[in-house]
Amino acid sequence: MVILTAVLVLGIMGLIFGIVLDFASKKFAVEVDERVEAILGVLPGANCGGCGFPGCGGLANAIVEGNAPVNGCPVGGADVGAKVGEIMGISAEAGEKQVAKVICKGTCSSAKDKYEYEGISDCRAANVLNSGAKMCKFGCLGLGTCKDACKFDAISIVDGIAVIDEEKCVNCGKCKEVCPKGIIITKPESQEVVVECNSKEFGKAVKEKCTAGCIGCGMCVKACKFDAIIFEDKIAKIDPNKCVGCMQCVAKCPTKVISGDITKKKKVTIDQELCVGCTVCKKQCKFDAIEGELKEKHKVDADKCVGCHLCMEKCPKKAIKIL
């Protein structure tokens, strides 16, 4: 009888608690927007934090609340942005892919050391000891802290400096967070021309410590006809919005610290049958490489052409071809 009473009491208590919990779950229920779950379903699930929010869940909530763009996931890129845009009922702007870039060319052969480091293989630890082993206190220490932080196997250590594979890079920002030197920047993937130096010292001091550093000679500024290069903190910096990729700065740089393969530049020619002599290309060319008067057939001086292709973009008759 005692056992039966106990079971009955427990059963009644369970029923009461169940009713209370059911009421509480309905009364205090937090409504979850179905779009959040849908967005989580298309996000890659890397939870890298590169979007600036705490994981994919944080980004999904921010998108629904209007606090983040639909293409805010750096890992998913344009494809994921388009899918999220469909869920939200808005179009995702397909911006150019952004990638990380290490601005240092201080390899083992070009940068001098002030001592031999035998401590923990971590750039942050090495940086505490008199800014690291390299004489240049602004350069890459090459111990691979950024490589260890990268979840996408996009970073490798080559000849003492970190090198980023732009095809694998998703611009999550983890490498930038752990770099004690602050030498990892973000750039458009198509931007080839970059000054790969972060030194804030004068030219003489740079020469004494590294043969591949920016010495502030100004030759790149003089070579650029598009006002795309300025000097800031004793170092040349390129404005990607003004740079057209003519690579004249690459050709003129005495220390070869400006990246860019000038051998890839292709000169152009003008199809005489299509040319109407409008002079649009001639006005566009800043290198005086196009000859011809109004209503006359124009020609390209191959010795002056640098292969910037701006004339091609402006030609209304599509008469300019790459050689």
C-alpha cells in the first residue's frame, strides 16, 4: 500500500510539473526566425570568425537582424552570398574576392639577423625578445604563427618568410590577428602590384638591414603616371583604386620590392580596318604610345607601349587588339 501511494504521489507530481513546464515553454518561448536556420544551412560552418561575428550562428542572426550584409561570409564567397540573398529576398553584390598578403620580402638571403633565436617557435614569443632575431624590426619573423592559425592550409613558410596562397585564402583574418608585426594586409585578388615592405626607417637604415626593402628613393612615384603611389611613414604605398597595373613602378624599383610580373604585360596593336581615327585611344594613353590625327588611322609605337590596355577599354570600335 505504501509503495502504491508513493507511485501515485510521484505520478501526480510528474503530471503537475509537466503541465507547469508546458505552460512555461509556451509563455516564455523565444521565437526563432526560420530564416536564421535556413541561412545556417547554406553557410560553410567553418566558425572562423572572419566575418566579425561569433561563428556562423552569430553571422546568421546578424544578417536577419540587418546588422550584416548577405555576402558577409568570407569563406563562402559569392556563391554563398547569392544563396543567402535568395533567403533574405535581396540581391547580393558580387564584389571582388579579397585575400591576405604578407608585405615583406626579407628572406633568409636578403634580411640580416642580429642574433640566433633558439626559443619557442612562435612569432609572438620571438617578438618579445628585442623584436625578434632579424635586424629589421618590422619584418616577418618566419616562425609560422600565422600558418598555424590558418584553417585553410593557405600559408607556407618559404625561405624564412610567410607566403600566402591566394587561391586557398578566404580572408578570414586569423593570420592578421596573430601576426605581431602587423604585416599582413588585405587586398583585391586581382591586384598584383604591391609594395612588399613595412619598414618605417630611412633608406640608409633599410639598406644596412635588408637588401629587399623600400629605401624611399621615390623612383616609383616618378614612374607612375596615374598618381597611384604615395609616401607614408617613409614607405611607398599603392592605391589599388588608381593603379592600372602598368607595372612601370615594378620596372623602376631598384630593390625589386614591388611585386608584379612585368613579363606578363602584352603590348597592343590597332586594327586598321576598324579604326575610324576618333583619337579616343590617343587621349587615353599617358605614355604617348599612340600616333595619329583626327580621322586618320592610328598606330601604336611598340617601343613606348607598356601594355596597360586602357586604350582597349575606351576604344568605341573595339579596334585595339593584344599582340
